[in-house]
Amino acid sequence: MITIQDYLRYSKPMLLPEVGEAGQLKLKQAKVLVIGAGGLGCPILQYLATSGVGTIGMIDFDKVELHNLHRQILYNEGQIGLSKVQCAKSVLENLNTNTEYIAFEEKLTPENASRIFPEFDVIVDGCDNFTTRYLVNDTCVILEKPLVSGSILGFNGQMGVFNHNGSKNLRDLFPQPPNPEEVPNCSLNGVLGTLPGIIGTMMAQETLKLIIGLPTLKNEFILFSTLEWQFTKLKF
């Protein structure tokens, strides 16, 4: 149920007729798993937490490094060398104590994906490689889980909502992952710190809309260039 504290904290979103008390209750009851606690994962996690999502899981086996800090804004210099998901969990608990946070400090595999995903209603993928991206998609298809997926490269971002209310999945758009030799190496490519913030926030927005039951992308894929502010929506 919605408490007095909920009314005080979430009065602004509940003033929206499209959200209201019913929508905020859906957020409170929702369980969302975020794949990756890096550039995209940080803003996604922050906005899901502050928006009142009841249970948030996060999976990442990486540790905080100095070069992460310009874009992964959940972390600070004192956390270098520590587990990202444990640091993220600590910060998020201070942002909203009413949310339950579950940290999975492990690399995503077919085995643990099949074990972890069933615990959650929505999967949000902010990973940085195609192997994981297709693993997440295929597991969501098998388990019939909706998926919000995004990626960044250079000044560009992409986003889609897959496997939701009968919509298509990633393989309907891109049947096979690209040849590894043709894929840019993330560690060798630059990015302004604001880009993952922009795309991650867009992904959080679609996730909140999906939970509440508002219209989301369906068989559509967003291509967003922040260098020239070109926004393209592809239908597939």
C-alpha cells in the first residue's frame, strides 16, 4: 500500500494523471534487474531507486577504476579497487532506504542468468559487449521477461524495448551478433561522461513507463546522436 511517507516523497509523480497512486504502487511492488553497474547502469540505478522501485537487483563483476569516475557517478576516488555492485548498493541505500537492493557480484553466464532472472519483473541491460547483450536477450525470450536495452559508442546512443506485450526481440532486429573482429573495443574508444547519463536516463524513463503501464517503444529502435542532436526512430 501507499504510505504517508510515499505521498510526501512521491507527490510530484503522483500528481501526473498517468501515474497517480496506482502507478506509484506498481513501482513500489516492481522488481527490476540491471545488467552492468557502469556508465549506463549508474544513472539507471539512481533514477530507479529515487523513483521508488521496490526491489532493484544489479549484476556486475567489475571493480571501480580511476578512469571510470568521469562517467560512473555512483563512485568516488575512495572506492577505487572495490566492487562496483557493493559500492553502488551502499550509495543507493543512502538515496532511498525503502528500496531493497540485491547485489550480484559475478559475471553473467547462461547458468546464473537462468537462476537470477526469474526473481525479477523487468530486465534492464546496460552491458558493454555483444556476448552479454545476446545472452540477456535470449534468456528474456525463454523466460518471457520484458527487456529494456541500450548502448553507447562515441557520441551516439541506442535504445530499444524488447519482448514486451508481444513485441519483437533483439534478434528480430539483429539476428546475429557482429563479427568480434569488426566490433570496436570499448576500452580503446573515448566517451564524454554525459553520454551514458543521457542514454541511461532515457532507459530509466522507459523502464518506469513499462512498469506503470504507459506506452513504451514497441518494435521501434532509437538512434540518438548527441554530436549533432539527430534523433532517429527505426521501426522493425
